[in-house]
Amino acid sequence: MHPWMTITAKDLDIELAQCIDEGKDVEPLRAEFARLQQADLERDPKLRQQACRLVDKSLRLPVRKDFPFKEPSRLSAIQRARKGRTRLPSDLPSPQVLLDKAHGAWTGRCCGCLLGKPVEGRTRAEIRNYLQAQNAWPLDFYFSNEAIEQDRLDNHFPDHANPCYRENITCMVEDDDTNYTVAGLALMSLHGLEFKPQDVGDFWLQNMPIYHLCTAERVAYRNLVGLIPAPQPDGRVAGRFSCATFRNPYREWIGAMIRGDFFGYACPAEPQWAAELAWRDACISHVKNGIYGEMWVSAMLAAAYVLEDAPTVIQAGLGEIPAACRLHRDISDVLDWRRQGRTYEEAIDAIHARWREDFSHHWCHTNSNAQIVAAALLYGERDYARTICLAVMSGFDTDCNAATAGSVLGLMLGQKALPALWADPIRDTLLTGVQGYYQVRLEDLAAQTVALIEKLHR
């Protein structure tokens, strides 16, 4: 066994929680999980081998018969499980409006991501304490590195040189949330609408260093290097595992959801197309709700070209994922809370009651963060600043959630309607870790997006 395909004790905790989430019958393996979770895996190679075999066995556990959700991972089965798809206007915006909306999407994503980066990994309470110590609660602009007396905070944020603080901003710095958006553009520029899951993996290997990827994506990259293939174009797997499933406890984490934006940008008013492209991307690293998260975001963005209100955009995204999956339920709950008149604080309290912010599996899960994205879009009420600030103040994966919410609203509003207060500091400039795109202008990315739309959909 190659040492980079090993499993840690933390991975076992996540794998067990993941299996329970998926409705698997874990009782036959529970005692073995308990034994190895308490063992010193780091020092004992034999125990590490046992942990790896345990994770391999857990992947084959059957789903309980009483599990109330139906959650396929193959595209054809996902499409059969959809209900309540949204009918969209048939007329596309003019080329000038498309360009403005594409530019707004790129800018909205970058500014949202930049806002959330300084507090990524901080709890909701820590974020509030930090801002209150600066008399800056509620959040209404990029974070400041203004000095704070240490005894006024439980956990000070000491990195004053952070390029994401308002005093230091000169561009949008590199981040995986924006790397993947650029990767989507580059991938589709190479392959058009015909790219396959393996093409996504090949693109990563050729253009993105492994340490620029995290969690499920890093596992998939590792597996691809180990010659474990991506799923086939129809979702079938050659052998027992694919690169998405082999020793991958992060298979429903947020990684795929942050990769879907460009597929929505490229498919104006065609959420089904956007969701299918997102599936081809997501299936190399994720399963079930991990895949659905990317499909939901991509479909929302495709619909946002021609829809004006957040509830309908969110519903358009839900129409492209299985109606009986956990993600559909969780996002529908947020829509219901809004209709019932709950305040934003009450909605976020409910999310925190469902998910533990101190457990990495919950902190980085697709569903917990998708709920925050949905809440920010609903309660932000088409106000860009309010939307991304709500996404960050809510905690969990702050930069990812503000990036996604900012992307959706930026596309709906367009570049001209975005506040200059937010857009000007980044100087229309993005840095990435994607080969050939190390420093790019957002205006150019938007132009390339529209040129690709015209080429693909003419």
C-alpha cells in the first residue's frame, strides 16, 4: 500500500459520519470503527492497513431499507428523480447584457470570496467577537486589520499582513474557489460541451499542482495519479472503485459545489445543460449530495441570466437534483423558513442547531453550506453587500459561501449594478494557480465567457 493512500484516525471519524449520513447500515462495522478510532494509527503500519481496509469495506455497506431518501450518483438516475422543474423565459439577453452579467458574475464571486477569506475556519461567535471589538458589527465591508486589545477577544486574528484585509487589498488573490471557476473556462475552451469526467481529471493533473487542491479533490487527484480512473461518461465505474470513491471520506463535502460556477456561466437559460456539465465535473471527486451541490449551483447560475428573484432562482436549481435527496430537503427548509416569516438570525440558528460547526464533516459539508448560501440569497433581497455579508457572518465555510452567493447575485444584477465600493479595490484583477491564467483581468474572463457561449450555443 502506498503511504499516500493511507487513512488517519480523523478520516475514520469522518467516514463513519458519512456512512451514517448516507443511510448505510454501519452496525456490522461499528465495533471495528470504535477500535481503530482509538488506536495509534500514526505509529503502527499494520493498524493503518486495517483502517484502510475498513474504509474499503464501509463503501460497500448497503443502505438501510428504512432510509427515506433516494440518492443516485449516475446522471441518468438523477435526471429521472427530478420533480418540479422551473420553466424559464425563452429569450436570451442581448450580447451586451450577457457580457455585463458574465462580468458581474466573475466580480461578484471574487469579491464575496475575498470578503470571507480572513475568517475562513473561524466560528460564527469568533467572527462576531472580532467585528464587535472593532465596532464593525454587523459586517458591511471587507475586514480590517485594525489593532484590537488582546483581552477583548477569545481568539485574536493576528495576521495583519493578510492581503485580504481592506488595508492591503490590491487584487483578488489566489483561492481554490476562483481557481476552479477559471479551470472550468479553460476546460471548456479545450473540449467544449463534449468534455468527459476523465478530461476533468486530466486537466487537473496537467494544469493544477496537487497542493492547490483540498480534501475530496486532493484525494481524487491522488487516485488519478495512482491510475484509479474517473467514472465513465454514463457514470459507470470500471472496477470496485473510481477516483471519487477510493478512500475518500470527503465525498459529500463542499469541494464540488465551489467548482460549478463556470458551467452555469456558459449555459444561459439552460439549467439542465449546466447541471449535466456540473455532473461530469463533480463525479470525479464526489457522490450523491456532493454531486448535487455542484449541479444546484450551476443550474441556479444558468437560470439567473433570465430570472429576477432569488426564490425562483433557487427553485430552478432544485429542479435539476433529485426531489427525494437530503440537499433538496435542506434547501427547501430554508425556503420554508423565509415564507414562514422567520428572521435571518432565526434561520441561521436553525442551521447551527442542525450542524456542528466544531466538527469538520459538518463545517465543510455541502448541505450545511448550501443552506447558508440559500439563506444569504433569500434574506439579502438583491442587495449585493448585504448578501455576501450575511453569508460570512453566518460562519461555516465563509469564503466559499460568500463566493457562491456573490456569483449568483452578481450574475443576476450585472457588473454595472455592483457597488463600486466592493469592486474597485480588486482592480478587476484575479490571481490563480491554473497554468496559463496566473494573472488575469475579470473583464477579459467575461469576454472569453461570452465568446464561448456564442460558439457553443449558436
